[in-house]
Amino acid sequence: MRPRSPLSVGTVTSTAALDVAAVLAAEHPSAAIASLPWLAASLADDAAAGRFAAWGRSTIVDENVGAAVLPRALFDELHARAGLEAAWPVGNAGLLHVYGYLLSTTPTPYGLKRERWLTDDLALACGLSRGAFSPWAGPDTLLSRVTAAAAFLLSRPDAIDEVVEGRSTRIALGDALPDGTTALAYAVDGLIVTTFPVADAAVLRSGLGAPRLRWNAV
């Protein structure tokens, strides 16, 4: 008998369930996660497989918003389910950027954080098919799929390497799509911090400025 996929316990076909769970998470984070069976199963599967170890640290206080994009209770519940220690507002970047962002309702200048997973821009820019980052698409967890894509980007020989106070950082940009959209992945000390789509890689490169920790890395 084949092992049961962690996502086979339940699926969602729209963002409606995410919206409901996000509202519930502010006061009842455990119930919110339990309302999304694929999310609860993914967290358990990723924790058992040690996948969060490939990711570095991030603050949940967004540099563009100047405020936390998740409630403290949800931050704590996510880390507890993942079996990870964290001290608010700094936690595991994979847990926060992949799963935490799905339940974030805080607007940013670039839209909701979850949009990178619910739209196809990032997947296509990574050379993947539409829906490749759909959170509830099986058989692999979202974190597993995102980790593989980010690691592939970060292996590019044209990645930008910087040193920030003795720490190594890497910014990798993929090949641009016809509309200019490019996938970005960022790592600190060899650990993934984030990945997201960029509208214009040339503009991003020109605006990098002096080396520093970027995109909420800690």
C-alpha cells in the first residue's frame, strides 16, 4: 500500500476557506488551522521530514508595512505545530513566508502576502506549470515545492552574493517571462529566507544599494 499523501486528508478549491480561517486565526488559531485539513497535515508532514531546517529566520514585522502581518497567537500556534522554537516576532522563514502568509490579511504595497501562492506569476517565473504553488495541490506539501524551486534559483551562477556584517547573503533572479516578471529567491548563510515574483528585475537590481539584510530577514 502506498503511503498516504499529507494532502489527501482534505482539499480546498477556493480562497473562501482561507478567508474564513484567517479571521478565525486572530482569536482561535488552533481552530483556524484545523479548519484547513491540508494545512494541518502539511505542517505535520514538513515537521516530521525536517524540511523547515532549509530555511533561515525572518521577522513577521513587514519592512514595507512597519507592523506584524500575522497575529501573535497564530505565530505561536504555527511554530508549536511545526515543533520549532521562536521568539516573537522572529521565527522560521519557511513557516512564516509559506504557511503564515496564507492566513495574512494585512494589505501591503504589493497586495496580500498570500497572492504569490494563489496566483500563477511566481510559478510560471520559476518555469513551473500553472497551479504549481497551489497550497492544496498534492502530493507534495507547499513547503516542499517552494523549497525545491527556491533552491534551484539560488544555485544559479549569476546570483548576487553579498556579505553583511560577516554573514553571506545571496539574491537569485530567474529568467524573465515575456511580460518581464522574474522569480526572486533570497538566502542568508545558505538558508532560504523568501521567494516572490518581481515585476522588473532591472529596476530591482538598480535599487539594491549597499549590502544589507533584506526582505524581512534577521
